[in-house]
Amino acid sequence: MKNILITNDDGYEADGLKALIEALKPLGRLTIVAPAMEKSSCGHSLTLTRPLKFVEVGENFYKIDDGTPADCVYLALHSIFSDRAVDLVVSGINRGANLGEDMTYSGTVAGAMEAALNGVNAIAISQYSSKQSDGSYRYDYDLAAKTAREIAEKILGGGFPLPPRQLLNINIPCVSSDQCKGRKITRGGGRIYRNEAIKRTNPRGEEYFWLGAHPFDFVPTENGDYEAVIDGFVSITPVMCDLTACESIAALNSWLNDE
């Protein structure tokens, strides 16, 4: 039986995590290790300044108090699975897209990246949602769950298509399964950031800040992940852990050596 490790960054009670668990149950033995609380935008951080512990919340289901997705995967691989192999790590289903340069912030992507760094096949999956007329966001995980199962089944049945230290970042459009136009292999696009820090004052007169939610705008990118999701396609982007800007090495060498 295949061993599948599941994590997320929205917390162990998140609806997207529940949908993912149900989708992957038929494929193997599931172990879920997730943060006890939401850890969105925590990036690829590990907790090094305090101890962490597994808190069992169900059969093969654990939360880690104040743990990050990378903590969850790291600890699971080196404790729960110290004597047996993990065939696949799936991180998600995230509430909100993880497209383009936002991948560097994403705890969801980081969970899959931690697996890739440890030599385990991994995918991150996220659900895009557009704002409704009443200002709310609607999240329907049916297409995301279906996609996660199909991709996971293909990986478990026929091997992983990427070299070591690479992962799949999957983003699901805000459409139903019958409205989805298919799948596209994409590249990550560039995000246009218009960040702001929203200042408030508490009843004691002390200032505090909320980081503002910036508009969801991207630099036009040929075969970009953002364009695919907006057009109603499932976006599948191969991601590698090596962040080296290889095309800039020659120019940097010439600059340093005044050539």
C-alpha cells in the first residue's frame, strides 16, 4: 500500500484539507500532519527556537501547535516515517491561489518543497477564488479534489515526471468541473505588488498594523499560470528548489571582473 503524507497551511480544521483527505483516501495509507492554526504566507520557515510536538486529533492525523507546513513535513519524514518510505506528499488544498512570485510566500508550496528537498515526490495544490458581488469569496473544492486525486494517482502509478528537488505547483480556477477548459503546463508569472500597511490604534492609544491585501494583478507572461487560471484552466507549474538566476552568471562575472 502506498504511503501518502498530507499537510497544508490553513490549519488542521480547514475545509480544503478535509476535501483533500476524502479525495486521496482510495489511493493509499494517509497520514495527515498539519499546523494547529493558519500559517498562510509563512514561507519555507522551520521552527528552531522552541520544541514541537505531535498532537493526535484522529487516526493517523496530527496537528503541531504553532508549527509551519515545513515543520510538519520535516518532522513527519524524520519521525513518523523514519523507518518506512513516503511515496507522495500533497500540500493543500489551499484557500486561495499560489501563483507566480507568490510561491515564495506560500506555506502550501513550502510544504511540498520541504518534501522535495528530502527526496520525496510532492505536489502543492491551491484553489483560486474571485470576489463575489457581496464582497465575499466562494470556495468550491470539488474540481481541486478531483484534480488532486487524478494527479496523485498518476504519480503513484507511473512515477514522478520531474528530476530530484522539483515539485508540481497546481492552481485550480474558480469554475465547476464541467466548466473547466482542461489543464495547462505553465510557468510562474510576475506579480504586481501594491502593498500597504494599514495603521490602527487600540483602546490604549498604541499603534498597530495590518498588512494590507493587495490587488491580484500580474505581469503579462507567455504561458503564465495566472493567465491559465483566469481563463478557466487548471495550471500545473514545475518548480525547482534551486533559485539561482543562471542566465545572470556571465554578466555578474563580467561586472565583478570589470570585463
